[in-house]
Amino acid sequence: MRCAFCLTSAGFLFGAIRFPDHAQTTLKIIGWAYLPVAVLGFLRPGDLLLGMVQINDPDRWLHLALAAGILVLAFSTLA
């Protein structure tokens, strides 16, 4: 799972370096990517997400909070 967060960090860095004037777009892309992961985590029973990734309740809530926080920033005037 740490690899996924490394990819997210790389996405933020890539967006900041390659498209510095489009911070909100980068946030929207990453936020919208986190949202289905959160929803799938709550909809799938058990501790495996799509049979590949081990998850638990804190992971589910973390992904939901990340998606919500990132999307709030993406649609605010602060970003």
C-alpha cells in the first residue's frame, strides 16, 4: 500500500513541476482518483480490495478523508 501513496506523491510533484499554473487540475485528478477507491473499500466486504490490496476500516476512512480533503482544496479558491 505504501507504493500507492508514493505514486500519489509522485503525481502531486509531477503536477507541480510540469503544470505549476494548474494546481487545481492536479488536485481534482488525484481527488477523483481517491474517491472510487474509498467507495469500493466501503462496498467490498472483507479485508481485500479487489482481491489485491489488504485494507481495514482505518484505510477506508483515510481514503474517504483524503478524497474529501483534496477535492475541497481543488474546488476552493485557495489552491
